[in-house]
Amino acid sequence: MTAESARVPAAAPDRDAAAAMWAAYADAYPEAVAGTPDHTVEGFGDSAELADALLALVLEGGKRATSELVAEFVAAGEQLPRVGSHWIACDGAGRPRAILRSVELRIGPFGSADAAFAADEGEDDRSLESWQREHRRYWTRTAAARGATWSEDDEIVFERFAVVWPPELADATPLVEQPAQRAHHPLVE
């Protein structure tokens, strides 16, 4: 049995726990939620092991970008993310661990990825060469799993994100101030 055939899918997300996490975030940042009330609940990658490994990079602070084929969103019946949108990132067991917020998005072909984006994805040695090698393997595998053939010309969503919840893991610069903070802001009259 090869490593490719031994992949164990991630567990289904714990939607009740995700709803509780979302409610806590919404209580703390109601304006962020009002602006983009929809959110997704999902994990990284195509296996429990990959979901855990990539989420660990996020939680440790080294991963602040991700990429996915537009065709994967279409195949799953999902809309593309937009700036300001949220997703609850789950581990391989389906437990919600963090809320991420999209801060930058673009669509382009494989060859449009640059070294800065590869470094922000935070995987392997963070080089463009390793990003290209590993994503070729990943997208070839995931496209084949849905009966398609991946091409370097396929559209890819390149996304940068911030961790916004829970507070102990959130990035240092909040994207939305809480109302009490804003009331004392010098630009608020």
C-alpha cells in the first residue's frame, strides 16, 4: 500500500462546536460578522494528516496563506472566498480550532505564484520551488480524485488570511476593533 492510497480522510467538522466558536467570535466582533455573516467550516488539505499538519503551521504562526483550485470550489458547490470572509478551520478530527479571515485574494495560474506567496504559505522549506513541487503533487491528486486532470493553466485562488479567533491565537493586529475600543479612537468623533 502506498502513502497515496493510505490517506485517511478528515472527519466531518463538528458543526455544534463550530457554531459555539462562531457565536463567541460574533459576540466579541459583531461588526466583523455583520459585514460578512456567512462563514465556512472546513479543514486544510485532503486528509486528516494533512489537515493537522497545515493547521499546526497556522496555529504556530508560520502559515498565513493558502491556495486552492477554482475547480475544487465549483465541484464542492461552494462560492469563492472574498476579502473579509471567514472560515472556521478544523483539525483532522473535525474539531474547530481557529477562525480565519481572508485579507487578500487573487485568481491566477500556477506560474503566477511568487516566492513571497510560497513563504506566506509556510510549508516545507517555504521556497517557491518546494511550493511548486508539493502543489503539483497535491492538485494532480485532488483533480484525479474528482475525475479531472490538473493543468498549470487551471485557475487558482491565492488567499492570504489572518487568524482572528480565539484571542490567544489571533494575529497581533486586529482587523476590526471592538466597539469599546473604537469609541476611544482619536478619529472617531
